Amino acid sequence: MSSFEFISLTIIGCAIVTWISRVLPFILLKKMSLPKIVVEYLSFVPVVIMSALWISNLFIQHLGHLPSVNWNNLLASILTVLAAILTKNLLVIVLVGVFSLAFIQIIF
């Protein structure tokens, strides 16, 4: 098997697995309903994922040592959280986050 065939089959296989894992739950859940406790549990998944991504970006990993704080991201996060508390407007929160991080990186 040539490397082109191997890469092509790998890409096709990955596409099929990804498609099945994303479409199959919709097909199965369309025909049945989940218990209320499961639906309530799954409602927290997006918050948990965003929190994990946010916390992981606040630190810089050093192999063999404790992580250090990423001060640029921490300062931009503080400004963004303040904007979230004050405005409760998603567009304002995103804009404050993007522009504050850009401004902080330009300055420092």
C-alpha cells in the first residue's frame, strides 16, 4: 500500500468515525427521551468545558516544575469577568476579552 493510499484511507476512516460519533446520538435521541436527571446533568457540560479551557489558559506548564501564571491572560480574564458582571451582554463580554488581551499583549 502506498503512502498516498494509506493517508487517504486514514482521512476517510477518521471522517466516518467523526461523522458517526456526531450523528448517531441525534438519531438515537430522536426516538427516545432521556430522564430529567440526565438532561439536567448534561446542561452543565458546556460550562464545565469552558471553565476547563479558561483555567488551562491561565497557567503555563513547565515540565518537572509547578506551572506559572500567565499574567496577560489573567489580567484580561479579570477585565472580562468585570465586564460580564457589569453588562451581562455576551457581545460586550467577548469584545472586552478580545480587545483587552490584544491591548495587554501590545503593551507587555
